[in-house]
Amino acid sequence: MSKSTAWKFGIFVVAWLCWTSLSFGAQGAITDPVEVTALLAIKRSLIDPNKILGNWNRGDPCTSSWIGVVCLEDGYLHVQQLLLLKMGLSGSLSPELGKLLYLEIMDFMWNSISGSIPMEIGNITNLKLLLLNGNKLTGTLPEELGYLPNLERIHIHQNNISGPIPVSFVNLNKTKYFYMNNNSISGQIPPELSRLSSLVHFLLDNNNLSGYLPPQFSELPSLVILQLDNNDFGGTTIPASYSRMSKLRKLSLRNCNLQGKIPALSLIPNLGYLDLSLNLLNGTIDGQRLSEAITSICLSNNSFTGTIPVSFSNLPRLQILSIANNSLNGSIPSTIWQDRALNGNGRLTVELQNNKLSNITGDTNLPPYDTVWLQGNPLCSNTNLVSFCGSESDAENKNQGPTNNTSDCQLQCPPPYEPSPRSPKAVH
């Protein structure tokens, strides 16, 4: 054999060995045995009446495409995503979840899982999305969750979680979305959370929070939604510093037992939704014009006095203006609906029932599709304005307001103020 032929043959042998090594290596890859054991323990802790996880006892989790399991290859195959949303599961969450160290997405949304959140989840340092909302989870939030360095979303809303917010959450520097509403979380909101520079949405409405609203939250540079309705802040005030929340689009503090005056929210350049109804707020309403982006202004059921600001006129996107059940007096500027009819779009509902209003200034002709409710004001004795007031029987039937009383502003939330992110789909 010549040197040239031998050299070519040697190259062929080396290439063949490399190809077969890669080929057999790929075909022979298996899921990390520690993770296989963990998955089987997770299945044992769940009740699966629909047998959706039926293939979790056959073959390898990654190569046999176990339902809801998405993998990556790094020598061994590792579980990267666990997507078990809306599968009718009950039972509990196994502590063995903490052994899925490569996991980036944990999704158990909208099942009926009970028990507590395992503290071992705090071991999964790669975790980005923790999606446990819509279950029956109880117990407190584990301190260990505050040490997940890559966590971007924590969705635990609509469970029965109790106890305080762990101070360790101050370490969640990458977390953008806190959805912890509709639980029984109690105590003071840690002011230290104002250090979370990535925080975009902070939803803790419908809990048992107390104490005060942290003034330091005005230092959150990216905060878009602050939603804390239906908690009890014990007669404290809305911090004046909140007027400096430059990125804020939604401020919802409905039914929080707040008192005092409203800060200068007209300084927030893109505020689109404001609900401060059902509190103990008083004084006059700031006459400075709110953002042109505003769609909903809900100030009903407080103790405001003085007149209705003309600055509520010419707000082109306004859909709801609710200031019912206060002590406002004087005249109503009809420019609120007339100017918007010229420069705005969509329907407008104005709720001013049960104040001390005596007249309407300007054109009283109401644009098509707009609604103004004035029952329970002195001006209703004016026969020229009776169309705004309805009959006594109408008022009784409608509880001094329209059937779809939009002083309940909870349902009025035009996008993008509260998006509902979906879980990613499994791709095997």
C-alpha cells in the first residue's frame, strides 16, 4: 500500500469512528437517572383521574416523550420544562421537584393540587417561570423561593396561601411579574422590595395585607401595574411619592381603608387606569389634567368635597368616570362628555349619583351611546334634567345607579394593563 493510499485510508477510518461515535452517542442518550426517579416521585404524589400521565411508566422520559416533559441534552438528557397545566390533577407537589436542577419552567396552573409549596423548589437555580396559580395550595411562601437567581415570573394567584411575604424576596433581582392575588397573604408589604429594579407587575389584591403602602415603591424604575385592592391598610394614606412613578399605567387601590388626599397623580405621564374607590379619601379632587391615556377613573364611595374638575374634559380615551357616593357640589361641566364626543372614541359612562350637585353647565344634549347617571343629586328636581336622573322606581331597581354599575371598576381593564400570559406549549 502506497503512502498516499495509507494516508487516505487513515483519514477514512478516523472519520468513520467519529461519525459512529456521534451517532451511537445521540441514540444512546438517556435522561439523568436522578431526574427519572424525581419524576416518578412527582407522579406518585399526584392524583391523575384522567390518566393523562399514563405514559410516565413507559420508556425514558425524554426519548419516549412523556406528557408535559420537555428536555435538553447536555451529555445526559435533562428535564427543562414541566408543563402540566389544566390536566385535572389533584394530590400534592412532591419535594422531589427540587431535584430537577435544569428546570426552567414549572407549570401546574389550573389544577386542584393542594398542600404546601415545597421549599425544595428553592434548589432549582435555573428556574425562570414558577406557575402554580389556580390550585388549592395552602401554607406559607417558602423563604427559599427568594434565592432563585433567574426567576422571572412567580404566579401563585388564586390559591389559599397564607402568612407574610418573605423578606428573602428582595433577592429576586430578575423577577418582573409578581402575581400573588386572591390568597390570604398577610402582614406588611416589605419596603425592601423597592430594590427590585426589574419589577413590572405587582399584584397582591384580595389578600389580608395590613400596615402601610411603602413610599419606597416610587423608586421602582420599571413598575407598570400596582394592584392591591381589597386589603386593609388601616387608615393610612397614599404616599405622595407615588406621583413619581413614571412608568405606571395602572394604579388600583380599591377598598383598602385608605384616608387623606390623593397625591398629584397628574404627574404620571402614561397612567391609563385609576381605581381608588371604596376608601376614606377626602378633600378636593386635584384639578390638574390626568394623562391622555386614561381610560378609567374610579373614585366612588369616598368623602370627596368641592367641585368636579373641568380637567376631566377632553380625555380622548376615557371610558369610565365614576365619582358616585361622595359630597361633591356645584355644577357638572358638560364638556366632560361633549369634548370627548368630538375628540374621543368608544362609549363613555359617567357616574355621579348621590352627591350634592345642583346643575349642568353647557350643552345638556348627550352624545349617542354615552351614559350619565345623576340619581340622588339636588339637580334632579329640575324638570329639564329629569332624563339624567330616571324615575324613583328606576333608582330603586338600579340601586341608585346603572345595572352594570361601573363604580365596580374591576371588570374595566383595557389592555395592556393586565395581560394574561399563557404557558408555553410542550415541544418534544
